[in-house]
Amino acid sequence: MRFLYDFRCDDGHISEEFVAEDVRTSPCEVCGNPATRVICAPRTRLNHISGDFPKATEHWVKKRNKHMALEQKATANHGPDAAWDMNRR
Ligand SMILES: [Zn+2]
């Protein structure tokens, strides 16, 4: 079982990664330094739907939709393991 978690590096970059529940660190998407998982419950769609930050929500939804589309494409072509490899980076 994998979940979407936030990882934050020492420079404050936030990366989203699909990882197993026990994975605590992942390379930063931006600078490549080790990023530590932000301690929080696994994300659901509703967590980001808030009227307080419409821009952030819009950005997140776009990013999320793109992510999902890529994942579904990879899954259709190569099965679930292909999506995992793509997201693992
Ligand atoms: Zn970074």
C-alpha cells in the first residue's frame, strides 16, 4: 500500500511522493538533497479544497490531475509497477 506524502528538504522545498507507509526520506524534487517526510495523515482530495487559498487549491488540483493522468496512462501501458517506477524517481 502506497500513500501520497509530502517530503520537505533542509531548503524548505516540498515534494509529493507516492511511497510505502514506512518510507521516511526521499530525494528532494527540486535540489536532490534528502527530504524528510512531513508527519501527517495520508492525503485525501478534500484536504486541499479550501476557500482560503484558491490559487493554491487550483494549482494543487491541476498538478494532481496531471499526476493521476500520467499514472493511469502508465498503468494502462505497463501495469501498476510502471506507475510506481515513474513516481519513485
Ligand atoms: Zn530541496
